[in-house]
Amino acid sequence: MENMIERMLLAGAGVIALTKEKAEKIVDDLVKKGEIAKKDQPKFVKKLLERGKDTRVEIEAIIEKTMTNVLNKLNIPTKTDIDALMKKIDHLAKKK
């Protein structure tokens, strides 16, 4: 049964936008098909939502890392770089 849930979660971009209502609908359909017992329904909804959240966090981390790598390769300064330069400029301006 867990493999079935994993397949559903990995079945497309819908995993990222999984809402409680969508999770409940998926589990309702599985209950109707007899693949999940009615008493286990809340547990499976919770598990789907947790896995969706975990997947979102993983994807966000991958995107952030990729964007950082792209910016570094293009030699584009980050906000942190610009803020550091602004502090140096302010410091030098105060010395005069």
C-alpha cells in the first residue's frame, strides 16, 4: 500500500500542489476501490499531505541550489554581495 501512495505522489507536478481536499479525494477513490480500509482513511490523508510537504521542501532546496550555481557561474552578485559593498561604501564615506 505504501508503494501505491508513493506512486501517486510521484505521478506528476500535482504532488507539489497537493491540498487537503485533493488528498481526501484521492483516498476516497482508493476506499471506493477497496484498496484502503475506511478506518485507515484519515491516516492515509495525513501521510499524503506530509509526503507532499516533504517533496515541496526537497524541490525548493534543489531550485535554490541550482539558482545559486547559475548566479555564481554568471558571476552575478547576490543581495548579500551588494549589501556588503554598500556597507563598505558607507564606511569609506564616513571616513572622509
